Amino acid sequence: MASSLPAIPAKRYFTIGEVADLCDVKPHVLRYWEQEFVQLKPMKRRGNRRYYQHHEVLMVRRIRELLYEQGFTISGARNRLRELVTGHGRAVEPQAALPVPGEDLAQSHLLSAMLQQDLAESAGVMGMEEVKEELLQIRALLSL
């Protein structure tokens, strides 16, 4: 990935503005990518505000890299992400119009495992104080 992007802070949730800054894309681009990439599903809270988790920020960076640096089209990037998630080195058949029950959950787990190395490299190991701060931030978000 591009080394000019800032490090991702060790926190649980990020607003769309924070993700836009961390990934060097505009917020409207992020909203568009949510429609185009099934792997990108930020949590939505009161007022339809988006909150991205760390793995979703990494996914945005991966999408950005495929589109902007490697020159993939949206369709090509979608297929490449699907290949990475399923572990195939070849193109995968397009998904059916109706999702298979549990497929999103399984795909999410595979994606999480795939991004775990990126997460470890960018976030590092959290200390007890960082965990405490993260839990306080989560509590504040849940009380909204």
C-alpha cells in the first residue's frame, strides 16, 4: 500500500471524515464504494452516521490501492477482492443476486483473517491503557 498514507490510530471506530483523511479519498467516494463492494459495511448509528472499524479502514486502503495504484476498474477490483477472500488465484464466478444465508458472515470471517496481518503491522500491540481508552470510546458511542 502507499507509504504516504498516515498510520491508522489504535481506536475501535472511525467517522467517515477520519477514514477519508486516513485513506486519502473523499467521503462521497467512500459512500459510493459501500454500494460497489459488499465487503465494506460500516456500522450506522443515529442519523445514519457511519462508523468504520479498523478492518474496514484497511479494506478501504486495499480498494484504493487496487483502483488508484494498480489501475483496476471497479468490477476488476471487486473480482480481485473476491479472489483474495476465497483464496483462488483465478476469477471467481459472480455471486448470485440473492445472498446465501450465512455467506456474508463466512466471507467477513475470511476477510478478517486475510487482513489480520495488515492489522498487526499497522496497529501494533495494544497496551492496557489503550484497551481501556478504546472501551471508553465504545461505551460513549453506545450511549448515543
